[in-house]
Amino acid sequence: MKALIGNDWDQVLQPIFDGPDYQKLHTFLKTEYVSKSIYPSMYQIFTAFKLTSFEATKVVILGQDPYHNPGQANGMSFSVKAGIKLPPSLINIYKELYDDVGAQPVTHGDLTKWAKQGVLLLNAVLTVPYGHANGHQGKGWEVVTDGAIKALSDRGQVVFILWGRFAQNKIPLIDLQRNTVIKSAHPSPFSANHGFFGSRPFSHCNDALVSYGENPIDWQLPVKVD
């Protein structure tokens, strides 16, 4: 099998990548990328997995699908490329981050520093057509990402941060005896005032990691990124 990711995720997900659902998805995506504007770039689809190996994953922050406007998506949930205007949900995440752990808000949306500390910034669906949120939902990505969630759950001692109903629908995949689930309303402007603000997910996450004997996450993002 050709290595799609380049770390231990390839072995973990190999049965899925070799299966008929992924082969069907692969064929679909080849047509989509040729005929439409699809985000992120095909070279960034697996960025979250590449930056955060299976063994290194301590935390999962689960999003729905990539940002669907030009230049935004970079292969990590809630993250955008440096130089791109901050999306409203990320602005609210930064507000809660400051209120929770005192991390100073930054002007960019590149969350790579979190990924390199073991925070898997995973979207349930890894591609999206321009301007069409959820446009690739149900096309096969869920088999891959559900498989990743289940594999991490089986490994145990992972903190799953689930914002909003969509993410919380994945709870049946998670062994709640062996892992920690932190859930609240979504940081979207439509729901942030209904349970996201004040939920303190970042400090609760670090408390759980310490209880597992892991180092806490340094949530403070760098002022500048390359």
C-alpha cells in the first residue's frame, strides 16, 4: 500500500484505505479536484494526521468539515493559514482561551503549535467544495475519521473535545471509561453564548492530561508564524 500519511497512521488506517469505501471516495475526489474548486489543496488533506501521529495524539478537537472559502482551509480543524482573516468561531475560541488559561489572542489562525504537541485537529470530513459547506458529507470520509476516533479510543487516555451536536454525535465511538470527553456548545457566533463561553475546555483538558501522567498542552500560540 502506498503511504498516504507518512507516519504510524498509515498502519492504523490501512484496512480502511484498502477497503472499498475509501477506493470509491478516492475515485470521487479525483473527479472533484479536476472539475471544481475543492479545499484544502489535495496536498493538505491529511495535514492533521501528518502533524500529529497516532502515538503522539493526546487530544482530539473535532470539527465538521474544512472552511469552504478560498485560502482558508489548511487541513486542520478550526485552523486557517497565516494571513487569512480569522473566522468567527476561531475568534470565539481565542476569547475562551484567554478567559480560561490566560493565553493571549493572536492575529493569525495557524494552530500548528497545538498539533505538534499532540492535539489532533481533526475534521470529520476532510474536503469541501468551494462555497458548499458539508458538500462532501456522506461521500466516504466518515469511514476514515470514525476509524481514527475508534482507534484512538481503543488505545485510551485521549481527551476528546467535542463542540456542538455534530461532534457530540461521535460519542458512541468513544470508550468513556478509558478516555475523557469534554463537550459544550459550538464556538460559532450562533451558539457560543449558549454554553461555549465559560466552559473552560482548555484547562479541563490539561487537568485530564495530568491525571494520565501526560504533559499539559501549552495553548499559547506564537505571535508570528512562518
